[in-house]
Amino acid sequence: SAPGKPKTKQTEAKVVEQATGTQATVIFVLGGPGAGKGTQCARLVEDYKFVHLSAGDLLRAERNSNSENAKLINNYIKEGQIVPVEITAGLLRKAMEENVANGNTKFLVDGFPRNADNLEGWKRVMGDFAVVPFMLFLDCPEDVMVNRILSGRANSGRIDDNAEAVQKRLTTYREQTRPINRAVSATG
């Protein structure tokens, strides 16, 4: 492979080949806020025809739908906190079921799980519906993440792209999301 490019194409190709039938194949894409999860997912979608599901985008869409969970979701997002797993995993499963019904069984799930409770909730909600062969973890220096978020906030439309909320998001990431990388790596 070319210098600077990860040697993952063979692994990804095997996952693509295994994604058959109605069982969904999911790759978790994790990293801090502004680490480039959406950018990297877009590249993988283009190269490998995965469906990209952003937990944050699904939550923001639900928040704007005036559903019974909208106000609750809004408050969690505004405070940089993690939305209860039942809501997030339920939205992901619903989106995956819609795609599976149309023949799409390969998914990149961006921004989930964000803590140990999310990982356990995922297992409860998904059961045998989805298999997760591996996780992609994007490591990025915090100063770079903050600069990316604050420089792009005018176009993001996100209520949590301000200096105070970004610091809360980084704290949540350090304390709750980073350990998921170690937990998933330890269990395979």
C-alpha cells in the first residue's frame, strides 16, 4: 500500500465479503469530537459501499422531529452529555432495519458506543441482528479537535459547537469514550 495509508484494505474487503444475508455487519468508528469520523466514514462509504450512520446525526434529526424524546435529547446534547442508550441504540437499529430491508447490510456506526453503558445497551438492543468484527479508533490531539470544531461551527448548525460545550464534550470523551477503545480491544 502507499506510504501513509493504513494497511486495512484486505481486512475491510473480508468484512465486505462476509456481510451477506440479513445479519448486519457493523464497524464502530470512534474518536473525539472533531477527530474526523465523518470524513473518514465518507471515504469508506465511497470505497466500500457501506452505509454510514452517525449516532449524532440520528439524534439531531430525532430532536428536530418534535417526538416525545426530542426535548430530552436536546438537553443532553446541549450539556455535552451522553443520551440514554435506549434512545440512541433504538434509533440506530431502526435505521439499520430500514437499510437491511433494502438490501444494505454493511454499516459504519460513527460516534457510538460512547461509554460502557452504550456498549452493553447495544448488545441488548441488537442481539443477533448485528455483528461487530472490529472498531476503528481515530486518535487526534485535543487542540486539533478543538480548532476543527470552533473553526467550522458557523456551518455546522450544531448547538454544541461553542467553546463551553466543546470542553464538556472533550471531558465526556476522555472519561467515558476513550476507555471503550481499551474495553473493545481487550475483548476482541
